[in-house]
Amino acid sequence: MKKSVKLIALLCALLMLVSLAACGEKKDDTSKKSDDKTSDSSVEEPESNLTDFEWVKFEMPEGWSDANESDSYVTIHEDANTKHTVKFFGYTNATGISMEELAKQDAEKDAERYTADAAVEIGGRTYYPVRFKFNDNDSVRLFTDIDGDHYTYITIFEMTETDPAAQQILTTIEFDPSKI
């Protein structure tokens, strides 16, 4: 009987040891899963293909790359063999002028080459286009308000806002006016 009590006590002790070890394993698995979730979410961001410049980010069209960046503008190119270029300029709107009026004033600077056009809606944002030719190709400068205190104009050379690459940029664009 003493042997059976000792055996039961030993089995109970082993059972408690195994259960403690199992609980410890479970806690580690949980932390690993949460770490995996953290790393999964960081893996998901590059899949969205948002290219983040200081004050503007957007989905970069395939084959395009950034050429240069400064505090107030970003320039991207399709590739070295084409002239397709997009330039982003960010400004503080100190005068409070409307984007429509700003586009008209821009066009009036060289009325022979530039024409202000009706507003267009792209990706939930209103753009005021100024159309012009660059190397005999249709091009456009798009003015839009960011937050009332800041605005941007986006100049698209040798294509317009209807081009698939321009659409990809304009429908995914996000601004951070605090960095302009």
C-alpha cells in the first residue's frame, strides 16, 4: 500500500510538472503567434506597394521609380527610355486662394501654351487641370487642396490623368501636410 501511495504521489507530481510545462508552452505559442501577427502585418504593407516620400505616398506604377525628392517636391519616372514623368509639388496656401482660381492663374501665365479645364474627380479628390503640350504630347498639371492650409499640384508630362499609370497614382495618393 505504501508503494502504491508513493507511486500515485509520483504520478501526480509528474502530471503537475507536465501540465505546468504545457501551460508554459502555450504561453510561448501565444506570444509567438502575436509576434507572427506583427510580422505578418509588416509584411502586408509592402504588398500594398505604397511608396512613401516625406509628405506624399502612393502606389508606384510597375516599372516606375523615384528619381529625386526634396522637402517640397518629388519626381518619378517610368524608366530611363521614356519621358513619362510625374512631379509632385507641395505648398502652404498662405493666400487662401481656391484651387480653381490658382489653376486659372497658372494657365494665364502663358495662355498660348496652357489652358485651364473643368474640374475632374479622381479617387475621391477634386483636381483642377491645366492642360499643355510637352514634346508635342498631351500633358497636364493638376491642382488640388490637401487640407485647406496646404495644396499640391501634380505635373504629368507626356500623358494625362486618364493614363493607367497616372490613374494608379491618383487613386492611391495620400498626403501628410504636416511635413510640407
